[in-house]
Amino acid sequence: MSAYCDIEFTLNGVRRQLTVPAKMSTLEMLRERLGLRGTKYACGEGECGACTILVDGRTLNSCLMFAADCDGRELLTVEGVAASELGECLRNAFVANGAVQCGFCTPGLMVQASHLIEHHPGADAAAVRRGIEGNLCRCTGYKKIIEAIQDAAEKRGHAEKRGQDPFPGESHG
Amino acid sequence: MEAIQRYIAPRSLDEAAEILRAGNVTVLAGGTDLMPQANAGRLPFQPVLMNVRRVPELCGIAKAGGVVRIGALVTISELLESALVRERLGLLWQACDHFASDQIRNAATLGGNVCNASPAGDTLVPLLALEASAVLASKPNGRLEMRRVPLGQFFTGPGRTVRQPTELLAAVELPLPPKGFAGEFYKHGTRPGLDISAISIAFGAVVERKLLTRVRIAFGAVAPTPIRAPRTEAVLEGRAPDAAILEAAAQAALAEIHPISDVRASDWYRRELVRNMLKRVISHVGLL
């Protein structure tokens, strides 16, 4: 019989209370207990970044975080990022630049890219490459992904300057 | 299958030390080493899992009387963002800059890297060169006590340290390096980020009129623990790093390291890396 603990945290802006096994990972909690399947399980040891989420405003590998440690913290998953203006901007840029192939790495990359753009709005290609070094894509190269992130950063920068929709005229479906 | 019988997240160092005194505790901080080691079955859980992340005494970077105290919970990202670390502990800052990925740097703690005691631990090599000490907290007689162990005496083997199961690493303390001290950290891996070093080198010295003084050298992944290289330091002390001195230093280093062959590199390749890259980092610093 393994120990359980009661935790309370904010998930994508919503207050949650949960009882979790002491050694459960945050990734397992998100996917299996809360049904948020956008965060992907791949390597399970922090090498690939498919499970990247934001905790208290910083990205980390949810496969390496104990669910118990979520207590009192603020989590944002790809579902939360996608609902934001920046998430929408990123999604459109990934589509427009053909940066998605099988798509498995995409949620982790979107979360990591949102963090990168928030903290380094003017990131050049080298800075983007550095920023996503913890995210693996096994389908293709990284060129289109890097271009998509730069594109999103640029569009967002322009939109912020003008206070406008970053993708005027495009559907947001 | 081991079972965790109790999960506890203490709110003070005193409380954490009390829990450790009772015994059979696995300490959790950033989780970036604990989780994969536990999942791979390399580290069986003790009956008590203690999450120290809410212990305020383990947080923060502070300077007092020429000593920098880095709390065990300070993350690699926090070290990178610290002006004090960047400006005065450049060797440590450089190692943090080469450390894993953004996601790992945001979670991994300095204390965790020290206690995990990997022979290839990225921060351990600059910490050794910067003459850091581990501050260990325990409560042997009902009172909180601190024991300071120089890092040169802290590591006893791969994953092993002199820390007792009843002790908690509270902080790492570093004397501020002398004025004019400059250094370079070098890490060799097959990927720029997220790779375990095949070898790593921390070299630092004060350079005055082309002469090296206060020379400090440490190596990672070339012995069962990260090591200082005192005989190599002695070869360089007070000398100008010309070609002959560089070769003499490289030869001294080869006599001080004991690399093995494993999945990351052969013994031969590690020796070649040390010989050539030591010369390079000395030259970089010597030409400042």
C-alpha cells in the first residue's frame, strides 16, 4: 500500500483538488487522472520534451515532476497555452510554416515556444534553436519548426505594437 | 516493489532535519534525477518520501563576508539569472549554461546535482575548482547543527558522498575568488545540450603579466568522482603558459586522471580530450 497525498493547485486557470499516489508523475496525473491528453508521454526521462508544461511560469518536463509537488502551484498545459492569444499565434504559425509532421512533439514545442517568446521576444534563429534544445522531433529537421517559432514571435511583436489581431483575416478554427 | 508509506513536505529546516533523524527517508527536491532513477529501478524508495521544496532556509543566493551561500534548492536557471554568479563565479555560471535543457534547468537544483554525485555532474567540476563546501544540516541531539565539508572531501564514489542519511544538504558555500580570477569551463558531449559529459574541465587562474597564479583545475567524468588536479595546478603556478608548459600540464593531468571506457567514450578518447582541451582552456584564459 503506497502513500497518497492531497494536493490543491491551479490548472489552466481552474482550481483543482486531487488525491494522488506519492510517486505518481505530473504527466500521469494530467493524462490518466485529468484526461488532458495534449501533454505527451514519450521518453519518460526528460530527454525529449514532449511532456513540457508550464509550472509557475517556467517550463519543465512533467514526466520528471512528482504530482505531489504540484500542491500550491500554477500549472499551464498545452490546452491552456492553446487557448491564449500567443498559443493561437503559434498554432497558426506552425500550420502556415508546415512545422507539423506526425505531431507528437508539437504540444511540447508549442509550450516551450510560448515560454521562449514570452521571455525573449526578439529571439533570433540561434536563440530559438537553443531555447528548444530540450525538445526532440524525430520526423523531420527542425528548420520549419524554428521558422514557425520566429514567425510567431515576429507576428506577435507586430500585433503587440499595433494592438491588433496577430493573424488578421485568417480563421481561428 | 518498494512502497512509500508516507509523503511529507516540511516547512522548515528544523522540521526536515527531525524527519531525517527518524530515518528511512528519500529526499525529493527538483525530481529530475530522482524520478528517472526510481523509474529505472536504480533507486528504491525509502518508506518516507520527503519533499524539501517548501523549506525556506534552502532557498536563495546570498553574499556575506567574502563567502557566497547558495541554498540547496536554487535551480540551475536561478544561478544563470544571478548577476553575482555571472560576474564573480563565472566558472559555475558557464557550467550552468551548458547544463541539460531549459526544462531541466528550471527544475533541477544545485543541491540535487551535488547529492546525486555523478562523476560527470556538470556543476561539481566548477564547484571543486572554486573551492566550495557542502553545508550539511542535522539534528543529532535535538538541536539543529551544521557541518561543513569541503567538496574535495565530499564525494567518495559514483553516487556516493560523506553525507549521512540523517543529514540534509542545506547549502553550498563558496569563497569569492581573488580579484582578477578568470576561468573557462569545457564540456564534451555528442549533443550541445542534454548530454552527459564524456569529460569536463574547469580551469581558473589569475593572469598577471602573462603569468598564471592561483591556478585551479578540476575534471569531470575521468575518475570515480569529480576531481581536483593539484599536481597539474602546481606545474602551471607562477608560469607563463607557453607550449612547453602546456605540454607539461597536459602530461601532469594525464597522470592524475583515471578514466574508464563506457558508452560515452573510451579511456583512450577521454585521455586525448583531456590532453588537448586542457591546453585549449588554459590558452584561452592565459590570453585574456
